Amino acid sequence: MGARCCCVTATFLLLLSVSPPALAQGKAEKERIRIGYSVPAAVFSIPFVAGEAGLFREEGLQIEFIRTPGSLAPMVLISEDVDFSIMSAFLLIPASVRRGGDPVMLGGFSTHFGGRVLVSRPEIRSAKELRGKLVGIQRPGDAVEKMARFALQHLGLDPDKDVTFNYLGSDDVLWPALETNRVSATMISPPRTVAARRAGMNFLVNIADLNIEYQGAALTSRRSFMSKYPNLAFRTVRALVRGVHFFKTRREETMGILGTFYRTKDREALEETWDYYAPVLPAKPYVLDNAVQAVLRHLTETDARYAQRKPAEFIDSGYLSELDRSGYIDRLYGGARVRGK
């Protein structure tokens, strides 16, 4: 009991060490927020982990975590059906351009292509055997297709000549399509990698090994919302910084929460998921200019107007920078200075 009281006291003091920006302004702030997420992957699970760990509650917030299909995520954010959303820069940037810069990225949980592996059927053991076959991906031109193209090129294949892309529409159906032989290869991520290994699938390319910068999962909101509720936005960012810390440092508890998130009790799958993501999650989850620039180059391939855009137009790291400058994040990790990437 005494140890728990000390822990609660330490948490309370840590929360007080950085004051939300609107406390002195007397602005009325709501306490219930809705956070959307577009992909059932670990880097998109941080709000869920933070919520299940009670971190939003400690910030005085109630959270509703809502699944929004990737293609709809920007529209759900713009329509104000959610207050925040976890989505890729690839989805956020076009929406921000259309809405005069209102949608913006506050933080990022993934700054490199990662989390996915090009996996093939048991009978497809090499790049040569993949020629002429179907490769399952989500939607034309999206980040998963971009990853698949990099992976195929790494194998010495021409994505436009040596394989045929089968656009399946959703991340949820990529593994079932491979499992049932509808496609010969696809891009999957933990925990599905465990099922693929058990089924004798061949792991051809781990996209993380290619070390390609690209802004993936990002915390997004609307500038208009943050202007109206700065205190709430600050506390949300702080809860998610604490969520990253919880994920990285509380292995057993995080795996239990991920079990609920993925609806599985498969310990091997949960261990593999945590072991893969915990080391690469940035303790200081900044959106990086270079990673956003890579997304702008990707978007420019189909719309030349994006070539004139700058990463800074789509980033607002003010709340995160305030936490960082105060030493709050370093104190979370026991006083050791940690890097943001």
C-alpha cells in the first residue's frame, strides 16, 4: 500500500511539473475526447494503451477510441466526428491542403518504413519464383504499395513488369488473402507474422531493414480545435507521451493490453509484437521534416502541386516541444536524456 501511494504521489508531482497552457487563461474545456485510428497496428495503438493504463484518466480526460478505415480517417477528422486521429502523413497532408491547413500533425510514432514484411506462399521461395504472381496490397498508390515496391526492387524485381498488384482494399484482408492462396505474396505486420511463420510462409524482405525515412503513424488534430481547447490538446499529447513510455517500459502489462487491442491471447504473437515495436517507438515522438518530405515526394508522383509544399506546413510540435524543453520526458525515463528518433 505504501509503495502504491509513493507511485501515485510521484505521478501527481510529475504531472504538475509542466502546466497546461490554458490553465491560467480560465478557458472552459471539455473532458471527453474521441480519438480515431486507421490501422490495427501497434504504432496506432498508443492511445488505446494509454487509455487502458489509466493515463488519460490521470490527466482528467475520458477517451473514446474509434476505428476509422484508412481512406475515411481524414474525412472523419475534418467532420469533427473525432477530435484527434492516428493516421499516416500520406492521408493527412492531402486533407490539410484541401482544408486550408487546419488538419495538422502534433506528433509521430513512426518515422521510417517499418512494421511490415514481404511474405510469400510456402511454394514461393525466391524472387525468381515470385515473377508473374499476384501481390496483395491495400489501395493504389498508398504507403503499403510504396513499401511493396521498395521490397520488390530490393529483390531485383520490377514492380510494374514482374508482378501484378491485387488491390484488396483493407489491411484486414491481406493475411487472409495470402493464407487462402488468393495472392502469392503480401505485406504483413506483427502479430500476423507469427501465423505466417507457423503456416510455413517465406519471409522475403523486412522493410525496416531498408531504413527508408517516411512519416507513418502520426497524432493529428485540427488547428481550430486546438485553438479552442489548448489545455485539452496539451493533456492529450502528454498522455500519449506517457503512453509511449508505458509501452516501452511495461512489457507484461502492455502485452495484456495489446491482447485486448488485437483480440488475441496468443502469447507468442504478443511477445513478437512488443519485441518488434518497443525498441523503435520514439520516446520523444516528433514528426520529422525529412520523413514528411519523403511523403511529399510520394504524393508528388501523382500530383505535381505537392512539390511546392514544405513539411513545416503540416507540423505543429508546440505541445511536445514544451514537454521536452521542461525535461518532463527525460524525467519519465528516470532522468536519462532520451532521443526523439
